[in-house]
Amino acid sequence: MEAGLIDYAHPMIMVDRKMKEAHEQLLLRNWDAGMEKLLEASVELKMAMNSVRHIKETENALRQ
């Protein structure tokens, strides 16, 4: 992998994993644990969004 490369794939994989973990906890009626996993998923989602935004801005800058 190129040094300094911003990757969106890993955070997206983590979002999926955290959502599944949240679902499992919520099915068990472990509300606090489920909400914690949802929060973790939202953090990973924000990281993925930031990565995509960075990639988009970088590509736009290279075109100009």
C-alpha cells in the first residue's frame, strides 16, 4: 500500500462488523451493549466518509 494512502474499505468493513455485533446484542436485549456497538459503527462510518471526501478532493486537485 502506498504511504499516506487514505483507505475507506477498512472502516466500511468495521461498520458492517459493528452493526452485526449491535444486532446480536439487541436481540439479546442488551440495550446498553447494543447502543455502544451502534456508536462504534457511527465512528467507523464517519471515518469512511472522511476518507472518501479526502480521495475526492485529492482527485479534483490533481485534475486542476
